[in-house]
Amino acid sequence: MNTREKIELVARNTIEVITREELEKLLLEKEKPRGYIGFEPSGLVHVGWLVWMYKVKDLVDAGVDFYILEATWHAFINDKLGGDLELIRKAARYTRKVLEAIGVNINHVHFIDAEELVDDKDYWGILIRSAKKTSLLRVKRALTIIGRTADEAETDFSKLIYPLMQVTDIFYLDLDIALGGLDQRKAHMLARDIAEKLGFKKPIAIHTPIVSGLLGPSKKKAASSEEELDDVMAEVKMSKSKPETAIFIHESPDEVRNKILKAYCPPRITDYNPVIELNKYILFQQPGFVLHVERPSKFGGAIDVHSVDELESLYKEGKLHPLDLKNATADALIKLLSEIQRKLFSSSETVNLLEELKQAKITR
């Protein structure tokens, strides 16, 4: 794979790369750049997570020396799984199994538990130095990365430590690339700002799209500022704490189909349309994928859709009925999930972890 091919692989299916020029320079000059993503082990895995998981696969395939931070203490701070650290650790192991099942070469990935980092006094030294270079207001503004507001930090001071922990994770691991969903933008930009002040490498930030929840927005959404964009993402994104908004990796074909058939999918509207997004961000990212849509003969009969642009154009023009699109999407997603499940459920350990997590109370 040449440098141009690596750049295209790393940058595909992303919302933004900050900056593309820095990424090109990095991949041209460094044979094994260091990249990472941190995730909160917070319960069952839904299909929205496939977006960043497949992007991890892209980065590994492009030769990035990749680190996955199982952010156990971060999840504890954010009240995930009721703050039960043992359950949080089990959720981390389950997520690792899903990554393996979708084809990530875990032999080329470094898995790190946050507990390993916080045991080192140097980690806390970096955190304190980072805190000296930013303001309370800036940290409060970054709380949206964990789906929290500044008001929530008034009764739980630990929430304010979280953004600085994420910045410290990046510096401590000596990373070139920080990967995350678009909702992680403020933490990555904070890291880029502080890096210059402390003499650390400025991380290249790669942001993936956020898949909308199945119920759609409560009303028409438009974001005219970064703060409003945060509010929109927090409301509409697929969430495991709201299971009615999510399709989970382990769910049966009937469950998947029923959820998609009930999903928000207004005619001709593609914005915040989860059925369109499942195709755009997940299905059409699979090699050679073609969406086969069965339609009544009086409406033109069956059709094969070969690209996201073609799909969006047909839908906006009213040439695809929402029900036909839903059925086609359900068929395709069920097929993809069945392949993942076949690998996932071949392990008794994974099945046991899944059953235990199913019984757990998923907290926001």
C-alpha cells in the first residue's frame, strides 16, 4: 500500500481530519505512526459503534501502531453501569471480542486498561501540567464529550477531571493520531491547544460520524453553533441507555427487522434519517456492497443501488419508498450481523459475558 492509498483508507467515512495536510505528512514521513481511540466500557455494543470499529480496522490495515484504551476509570467517573468497576471491566472484554469478530487484527493492536495509566505518577504529572494550561470554563465546555453538562459537575467534581484525563491519555501514550466520534472533538481540540504549550506532539484528530437513533429527532434540528451541534448530537445519537433507539450487535433477525420497520424514515428526508445512515456509514463501507431493494412492479420493480450518492439521490427524489428502503436495509444489516455473530458466539466466554451484560442496568 502506497502513501496515497493509506491516506484514502484512513480518511474514508470520516467527518473531518484535523488536519489532512498533517496526516499526509505523517504517513509520508513515519512508517509506524501511533494512533489510538478510547472507549467507555458501558454495556452492550450497538451498531453505531461499528463506525469507529471499522475505522480502527482501516488504521491498523494502513500500518498505524494502534492503541485501544479501555477507559474503565473514565466510565466509572461517568457513572456507567452504576459505577460497578468489575462489570465495567467485563464490558471492556466483551467489546474486545466484538472488535475481533468484525475483523480487526487484534494481534496488531495494543489494548490498555485505564487502570494501567493511572497507576503511574507521571500520568498525574501530565494531567496537572495540562490543567495549568487551560481554564475552568474551557474544561466545562468540554463536558459534552461525555454527554454531561457543566451543571452536573456542580454536584460531582470528578466530571471535571474527565476531559483532562482524555488529554493526558493522548500525551502519556505519545500519540500521533487521536480517533473518535465527532462528539469527541472538543477533547481533541483541547489536546491540540495544550500540546503546543507543553511541548507535546499535536495530535492529528480523526472524527467519525455519529449514527442517529432509530426514533429520530423530536423536532427539526439545525445547528448554527458548536454548542448547538453538541445538543443535537446528544439528543439524536444512537444510545445503549435508550435501547429503543439502538440496534445491538447480538440481536436476532426478527428484532433487527422490527426495530428498522419502526424507525424514523420520512419520505425524501435524509438528514438525521437513521435508515439512510445505516447504509451510508456502515453497509456501504463494506467491500463490494450493493443494496438490493425489492419493489412492486408498478413502482419499477427491484433495483440495485451501488453507492451512497445514488441512494440519497433516489430517496430525495421520491423514487424509493421508505418501507422498501427499510426492508432492504434490514435484509442487508441482518446479513452483516449474522457474520459477526457467527464469530462472536463461537466463544463460550463471549456468550457468558453477553448474558451477564444483558442483566446489567445500563446507565446514561
